Amino acid sequence: MSSFLPSYLLLFILLYSYFCYAMSSSVFTSSCQLQGQFHLNIMHKTGDVILGGLFPVHFFSSVPDLSFASEPQQPSCHGFYVQGFRQAQTMAFAIDEINNNSSLLPNVTVGYTLYDNCAELGIGFRGALSLASGQEEQIILHNTCVGKPPVLAIVGETSSTRSIAISSILGLYRVPMVSYFATCSCLSDRQKYPSFFRTIPSDAFQVRAMIQILKHFGWTWAGLLITDDDYGLHAARSLQSELSLSGEGCLAYVEVLPWDKDTDELRRIVDVMKQSTARVVIAFVHLSHMINLMEEVAKQNVTGLQWLASEGWTATGAVLQTPKFMPYLGGTLGIAIRRGEIPGLREFLLQIRPDLHHNNNYGNSMVRFWEFTFQCRFAPAPAGWVEGGGAICTGKEDLENVNTKFLDVSNLRPEYNVYKAVYALAYALDDMLQCKPRRGPFSGHSCATLQSLEPWQLLYYLERVNFSTPFGDQVSFDENGDVVPIYDVMNWLWLPDGSTKVQNVGEVKRSAFKVEEIILDEDKIFWNFESKKPVRSVCSESCPPGTHMVRKKGEPKCCFDCIPCSEGKITNKRNSLECTSCPEDFWSNPQRDHCVPKKTEFLSYFEPLGICLTAASLLGTFICTVVLGIFIYHRRTPIVRANNSELSFQVLLSLKLCFLCSLLFIGRPRMWTCQLRHAAFGISFVLCVSCILVKTMVVLAVFKVSKPGGGTSLKWFGAMQQRGTVLFLTSIQAAICTAWLVSASPTPHKNTQYQNDKIVYECTVGSTVGFAVLLGYIGMLAVLSFLIAFLVRNLPDSFNEAKLITFGMLIFCAVWVAFVPVYISSPGNYADAVEVFAILASSFGLLITLFGPKCYIILLRPEINTKKAVMGRGAEL
């Protein structure tokens, strides 16, 4: 930008000096007198409508110092630029082709005025002012102030800096300017440059095209070299912004190349490139800067870099394609202006002759071209030229007989943009002249006429132009004056014989969905590495699935560590910023790259513990059934009828229910099993213990009857009272269970607190109070039965089951007292196993202690199963 400020100062000085007198004259006189002329190289052709053009026909210029004390001398240009002259001739060819096209601008002859800007802002600005204001010696002012302008539009400039300066002035008067080479994204600002258009894509698209290449090859770590001007600085700003938004990569360094050959600064920049881990270098520079840089690169022998070239030097860098530089630049990938074909251009170039052009008033570009091409001089030749063996030009030389790049039309890139720019203006003018009266877009639905054309009128149609070239490319401008973007991707090929070739390996274009698309033929790409494969350029290797990125402190976001995800979290793609938690019923696999269903755990019928408990439950049920069958079969025997056989049958049935209810604790918990298991368990055991309690009370009552005066003991405790007592005691438990189920019913629950990677299916008790009351009621009846049985344990054996009940209830109470702490401390399905074990253990204890001795007598000692033995004292059971 530092070089841009003096240019702007020069710009305003020129404006002031050029318009100052005209302003004063218009106030006091009726005419404007031209105070001076800019002596510029010119090509001119008359016509009904004139288009202007600015082209770099010369490379260099000598601008005199501005002392501001006297009128400055005219600048001089030197260093003939063949490509710039060919660009100017391309505009002349396009206009000639349009004039010969009967379907485009019929009955209208288009002319041109082309100036040489000598690649200098001041000279280019002089040319633009001359085009906009004309070179007439005197202008007579009329009251109507109508008339055609000197030029209707201007094709140019090549440089972004010159385009910014010129279009900022032309935009004030809405004079259309169509550039074919200025790429700065800043020129898309319609507030500052309302009349600027271009047929070359903006640097904003070029930057996105670069990013597409980086993305395609996985290059996330690159260095950036730029020039200290609008082209480089805006490109750097855009590239950094786009990389930040897209997250596709980072810049390891950004270095600004010096304008002059500053050896120390170039050495420092190359040292930065050598020390950096970035293997890809993006260069948004001009060709002259690149030459100076490569001198230092070759001097330090910096190899192993992959260069990405901007359009500024991709296709025009023949001076770099030498044996000195190709060991370092071979394999370069670059963005190039879209190549096009212009049929008939070569034939047009062959027809040009200096005798047709060298007599014009303002320049001698054709003469310079002829002298440069044939290495001769027109007469009068400079002093000493002939004496030194120099040839004299005749103007009859044949271009076919000379080897010149001027005739090489196989790689038309800037020329193709010039061609499209001229045709865009022609189509816009054609649309404007086809306007039907009273249907126009201007005030009062008026139309523009050939006699009163204004640049701002053409601007309206230029914004809406849409056509296709013979090469098949569509040309239209968006709301910012930018053309539909498309770039060629070029590759610098270093052949075995030492020669070089720049080949097209793909293209980058914007799709219908306004997304950049890249098409590459990777098989054609030459890689300047031993592996013959793309280089790897990353700050940190991508994080595999199962890990997430943690940015290294103080470094760009592309530099990071890969940290494994914690348990229960996963990443299933590379370079994840964070791990995501698995859903509730899932857990991370060992690789932490996807979620798997958690292992489920419950007391299953198919696991060893479940099988054993199920077998024990069914065995207990079977034994109860067998004992019940024995008792029914021997129901008339004294041992069965003794001590109320009905209660014995009830105890057996309740024990059978106790064994069966344990099966509700096995298997995956369901709502109905959770609600039924504790209710069935509680009611079954209360029924069993109630019968035992009544049996114990019957033993006590029978003993009292046997004493004198105790005949009334059984009067209040007969069979009906026994049944009622059992029913009453059981009903209390049923009421407890009902209240529990209604108020806070047990429900199935997936518990993950024991182990995060497992789901333990269990039944929550719902109400701890309800569960405690249920167990407490069973315990109260059990303790009461035990105490009564213990008190009557020493009664005569022939009347007494108290010892058996005492022993059985002792086992029952011991089991359930031990159950409580073990149940509380057992996790998951083990709690269910403990409860089932307690049910089975207490049930087997009661079954064996209460019915084992009786079955022994019935089956093995039938001789003592008599009324005499049962009623007799001293009989052993």
C-alpha cells in the first residue's frame, strides 16, 4: 500500500491541472480550450461509436521528477511488451469482427482509441482522462449540452492498482470500464466503483479456488508469499478470512516480498520457508518478484516444496522455466486465466503492417513492434545504427518468416478476456439500440439513441448482458460487476530432456448452486518429489476416530494434539473438535469410534445362577406336591389327623406358593412381575406363617384342655376360629400390599449406577416404607410363632409339634434376619438372587422341619402311626 499513496497524490494533481482551466473557462466564456495534450502511444480507428482501451505495450517508463516549479516533461516508454501489443490487437480484431457481423450492431460502425499505459499508473491515468474528455483543441458549449462522448466505454486496465485509481474517477461519471486482468476483490465494491466490470474472476474466487486445491490434496498447512500492493494484500486478507471461515487450513507464515532486490530481506524470507514445517507455498506475487525470490531459493538450494501459483505468474512465467529454477519449481500447480480460442485472430495478426499505422498523430506502437520483431530500424535510423551493421526496416517484412510469440495463439488467456470484454460492450450496445420507443428503461420509458448516447445508459444494459462466446463460455456479470468465474488449473512439467511444459490438468468453476467445483486429472499431474506423489503438508496429523482435537496453546488451530475420548463418549469421524456422549442405552466401544448397546444384566433363566435357583424352586414345589399327595393319601392316619390336618394342608399349599413366587424374581423385570413378585411373596409367606402360628396356638390350647378345668380352652378356638384367624391375618397383608401397589407401585428400572457400561434391569420397590411394612409384618408373625412354640417346646411329645415349629421358625427368622443386610448391600441382579435364596431357604427350612419327621413316620415307621402311639405318653415321634 505504501506505493499506492504517491500514486493517488499524482492522480489528484493530474485532475487538478487538467480540469482547473476548463472550470474557469466555462464560467466566463462559451467554449473550452484544451490547455495541453498528453503525448501517448495510440492506435485509432474512427466509427459511429468509439470504444477506448488501455494496454501495456511497453514494460517500463521514465517519468520525470515533479518539481512543481515548471511544466513537467512528457514521460517516455521503453521495453516493448509483445503480449501487451497482442492484447491491443485482439481488441482491434474483435471490433473488426463485430463490424463485419450483420446480426450484431447492424448499420453501426464501431471504432476504437487505444492507449499504451506503459505499465505505469500516471501514464495510464493520462490515457483514461484523454479517453473520457477527448483531445479536441476547442469545445464549443451549447445550451443543450448534448452530444456523443469521446468514448462510450473503456477496456482496461491490467493492474488492480491502476484500475482502482481510474475507475474511482470514471465511476463519478458512470463511464463503464471493463477490465480483463484486474483481480483485486476490492473492486467488487459497487459503492466505490459503480461502473467497473471485469471479464477475469475476482481474487475472492481465486482464493476459494486455491482453497479447493488445498482441500483436494489434504494440505492444511501452508505458507503465503505476497507483494506489497493491492493485489497481494487483498489476496492475503481474503485467503486468511476464507481459511478461517471454512476451517480447511492454516497459514504457517505470511511474508511480503520486497519491491526491489533486497538480498537481506529475501534471505530472511527463504530462511523462514526452510525452518517452517509447511511444505506448500502459496505465492500471490508478480513475475518480477518471483524471479528475485527464486534467485535466493536456488542459492540456498531449498527443495521439497510444493508451489501454488496465482494467475499473476502461472501461465506467463516462461522466464522461470529454466534449468536453473525448474529443480525447485517443477510440479508447480497454479491458477490460470481461462484459455480460449479466437478463430481468425492469427490471420488478422499476419495482415498488420506498419505502413498502415505509423503516420498517426500520437504514437508509433506499430513501428516499435516492427522494429522489435525484426530487429531493424525505420529510416531515418539512429546515428551509428547502419555503421554498426543494423538493418533498415522496409515495412514489407513477412511475419511468417520470424519466430515470435506474437503469432502464438495456442494459449490465449488475457487476450480471450479482452475479446469477451469487447463483445460484452457490443452486445450491451446492441441491446440498447434495439429498445422500442415508449418501452425503454429510462425516464418516461424513453430509449437511448445513437445520436445522443450517454455512458450511463450503456452501463444499464451492460449490467444485464448475457451471451456465449464461440468457444462456449457464458459471459454475464453479477451484481458486483464480476463475470461468471472459471479458472484453469495448470501444472509445470519438467521433462527428462530438460525442457519444460505448462499443461492444463483441470479447472475450478462455480456451479449453479454458487459452490466452487474442482475437476482434476491427477494422472497428468507431475510431482517433483521422489515418491511421485503429492507432498504431505500438515501441522498435526489428523485425529483418528475415537479421539478429539485439543489445540496447542499459542499456535494456529491446525496445530493440535489428539486426545482419546473418555468412556461413554465417541467420535466417528476424523478431526472432531469434541467427543459426543452415547445415548442412554449405549456405550462406547474400546476404540471409542462408535456406540454399542450396553450389556444388559438381570437374573436370567439361562445363566447358571438363575438355572440353579429355578431348579431349586421347582424342586421345592415338587416336594410340596409329593408331601401333599402323601398326606392326602394317608389323611385318615393319626399322624396326619393330629393337630388339625386342615392347617397342615394349608401350610403345604402356602409353601408351594412360596416356592413358585420365587420364579417371579427370575427373568427380565416387567411391570406385572415387579408388581406381583412382592405381593405374591408377602401374601404367601403370611399365609404360611399364619397357619404355623395357629398350629402353635392349637398345640397350646390342646395342652390346656388336658389339664383339669381346661375343657373350655378349645371352645373359643375351634376349626372355624382357626380358619378365621388365618384369613384375618392374611387379609392384613393383602391390605398392606394393595395400599403399597396403589400408592407407590414397584416398577422396572434400568440402573446404570453400578457399572456405566452395563444396564442392570431391576425392580424398584417404589415405596421403601411399603416394603418395610410388608417384611415387618411377616417378621412379627414369625417372631410370635417362634416365641409361642418356644414356650410350649417342653410339653409332652405325644401332643407336641412345638419343637418342630420352634426349630423351623428359628431357621426362618435366621434366614430373614441375615437377608436384610445382605439384600441392601447386593447390587443389581444379586439383590434378586439374595431374595430368591432367602425365600427358598426359609421355605425348605419350614418344609423339612415341619413335614420331614411326619413323612418319616408315615413312610418308614408306619408301626408308630397309630392312635395309641400318638395319644400315648412317652411315644417317640
